[in-house]
Amino acid sequence: MLKLAISFGRTFARVSETRFCDLVVDEYLPQFIQELDAILADPHQVCVDIKACNAGQGFKARKYVGVLGWFQRNSF
């Protein structure tokens, strides 16, 4: 009986984690894709943002927040 309870608990935990991940992805992925699409609309600005090329005239590196900010702070 105890083994059955432990097995059920582990299975329930995996299902709950999976559902939680699905909910997070369903909630935030569309917004993330829209923001990424807007950022990538100007390739030279992205190059400047991640410090892969010189800013040049009229370009200044933007600072991102969240996941994109992490990538920006940890690139190159």
C-alpha cells in the first residue's frame, strides 16, 4: 500500500510539473515571440544591442529585461 501511495505521488508530481510547464508556455510564449519579432525587425540594432558590432550613427544599445536581458548580459 505504501509503495502504491509513493508511486501515485511521484506520478502526480510529474503530471503536475508537466501541466504547470504547459500553462507557462501557453501563457507567455506568444508574448515572447511577439517581443522577439519586434526586436529582430532591425538586424543592425540587434547587432549593436549584443555588442557584436559598432553602434555607428544613430544607434545606441538598448537594455532588455527578462529572458532577453539575460541573453544580452551573457552574450560575447
